[in-house]
Amino acid sequence: MSKDCPNHDKKRPKLIRRIYAGILIFLFLVLLTILLIWAILQPTKPKFIIQDATVFLFNVSAANFLSSSIQVTVSSRNPNDNIGIYYDRLDVFAVYRNQQITLRTVIQPSFQDENELNIWSPFLVGDDVPISPYNGAALYQDQSFGTVVLSIKLDGYVRFKVGTFISGRYHLNVDCPAVIMFRNPTAGIVVGDNAVKYQLVRSCSVSV
């Protein structure tokens, strides 16, 4: 019968510990390299601007139901020199006084290269959307006075690309102010049957 060597039994745990230590050191060096590259490149979040809004329909009834059809033009610029941005998903919708008033419109996933500009023109539609009594009264009054302040929201996820490295997903939240001046004849341009295009050109707040 063969006997186990005591020295062999003692060397095995040491070998396993050395393997684990080597793996941990390798992972640490990889993470440290990524963090150093990230710090040197200093990634900057994209910059969004709402260019215009074309209103085809905007009607609030006495029963606090809103029907609307609005096409907005939003541009996004990647200000980074060495970092690309993946837009994995973007949902666009309109909000009035913290209440969503249109359905979410999905923008197809896209990649934005360094210093590249993307422009999207989604349609935002709501058919008989119920509005809270307080917001319904305020919206009816604002429309009667001629000025309605909306928020065009973009909600989604982005990833950053540095060389061959691609980061994890980050939540992107964009808020664009849209001031619609219904009663001002010089504020908009008639572009079709009962459709008016309002030039806005305002920066949006962006959080990542």
C-alpha cells in the first residue's frame, strides 16, 4: 500500500493560494489600468438640445382628457475626443407638471462616434389621456392664456466605448424645456393643415 507524502499534502494548499493570489493580482492590475485610462480620458456626458416642436394637435377637454400630436427635434452631441457612446435604448415622451401626457416613443439603438452629432425627430402622441383635475384646470388655463410649458423627456441607457473596452450600462435621463406659445402669431410657422412649428433651440439638462 502506498502512503501519502506529508510534504506533498503541505505543498498543495500553498500552490492553490499562489494561484488565487496571481488571479487577484491580475484582476487588480486590469481594473487599475481601466481606471487610469478612464481618469486620463475624462469622459463627458452627451449634450442635448431641443431644436423645435411641431404641434399637430393639442386639445384638452372639459372632462380633463388631453389629445395631442407633437413632433419634436432633439440633437445629441458627443463632446468626447476618444470615447464613443452606445445608445442602447431611448424613450421619448412629453410631461406637463410632472404628469406624463403622451405615450413613450422608442428611438432605435445607435452608436455615436467621437464628436459626432445625432438628430432625432420622434412623434409624441396621446389620445384622450386622462389628466388630473388640478393639472387639467391649469393646462386649460395656460392654453387659454397662450403659453404652455412642457418637458420633453428622454429616458434610456448608454454605454461608453474606449478603444476596445466597453463600459457597463448607465441610466440616461434628459429633460428638455419646451415653451409652446399658442397665441403668439410670430412664435411659430404654419407648416400644414392646423400644424405649427415652434423654434425652441434650448439646452437640456442631462444626468448619467
